Amino acid sequence: MTLAAVFLLPHSDQTEESDHPMVNTAQKVAIITGASQGIGAALVTAYRELGYAVVATARSIGESADPEVLTIRGDVAEPGVGAQIVDAALGRFGRIDTLVNNAGVFIAKPFTDYTGEDYDTVAGVNLRGFFEVSRSAVAAMLSRDGGGHLINISTSLVDHANSQVPSALASLTKGGLNAVTKALAIEYATRGIRVNTVALGNIRTPMHPPEEYEALAALHPMGRLGEIDDVVQAVVYLENASFVTGEILHVDGGQSAGH
């Protein structure tokens, strides 16, 4: 899939300190992947409320009426798309302060039922998507020497496997995100770049049909589904928590603690 943007400057104009007339290089900028609906769309709103300009990206996303929101259509699983998203962010806003790796794929199947196509789909978004966008975003943060923040979205199934929800590919890929969160937090601690993860239980989003809500809620010790606002509050907390890095913050109604 080629990258398309509702607003995208030519590559030659995508400099770190862009002279585009709308650029305010003092304003903080967040990139949010998987931003077309659900948690991602709510995070766009939350970061705008924090005063950030936002680059919102997804495979399918419409134009924003907000001039401080750049929307980009692209599949982060495709090689090179992550770098293009970061280049577009720099070209439009001149800097990157936060990346929220929200895009993710979840396929629940018995392990032996997974196909090679399933693996490519899940690993493509959850791992390659994380790798390519994050690598380019961190490089941009380092070039400014102004610090930054990576936030990953994971799942509590990594820590608390459930035979009712066989999902080895989620554990394989999201478990990798949990591990790399700690590795990158330590690697860049002295450079002012923080790295954290929010590990979710079942959240009431368009991913789940309403007829599944009761069964999904029963998987949590608190007996209810998480709400999108629960996730937003956790991400905003981490954004503002300047002394927190390498954290895996569970937002799962107690699921990771036990049953």
C-alpha cells in the first residue's frame, strides 16, 4: 500500500525546522497510529486538549477540520511507511515529542490453527509497524536533543494467559513490545526519551460486537469492560509523569493480578 495523506508536503520540504507558514516549532507534537476510531481517535482529542499538534495515521482515515491535526493514510506494516509518516510530521510541524503506537492487530485462534498469513498480518502491524515508526521518531527526537516519549499499547494477556482466549500471536508480538519498552527506556534514559506501555484488558471499542460484552466483562475481576476513557486517562497520566519510564501500566480491571 502506498502512503497517501490528506495533507502531505513534498519530501524536499520536510525538514526538522520547517519554514511552512503554519508551523509553530515551540508547540509539542504527537504521532498517534491507528487513529481512525476507538482508542486512537479518542487519543487524538486528548492530545489536542493537552495543547499538542497531532499527526493521526491509519489505513483509512478522513480529513480533519482542525488545522493542528494532520491525517495520513498508510499501513504501518508496509516497509518505509513509518519513515514517511515521521517525515510528514516533521515537514508539517517541525518536531516530534510523542509517539503513541496504538495500531494493533489481534487474532484469537488455537495455536495450530494460525496460518502464515495470520502471522504476517499480526507481526506486520504489531512489530514491524512499531519498529519502523518508532525508529524514525526516536531519530527525530535525538536530532533535536529535546527528549521525547514513546507509549505502546499492549495486552494483559501477555502476563495472564487465558485458555478461553487462545492468542499466542498476541503474546508473541505484544510481549515483544513489553520487553522492548524496558530496553529502550534504559537505552535512552540519559537522553530524555521515556518509553512506557499501557497493557489493556477488554475495552469497549468497535473491535468487539455488543453481544460479546457480557462474556468479556466476566474475564475481569472487576466484572466490567474497560472504557475508552480509562485508556485515555492512563496514556495522559504517563504523558505527564516525567519520572516514569520503562513502565508496563495495566488497565485491565485486575486481570493481570489474578482471579
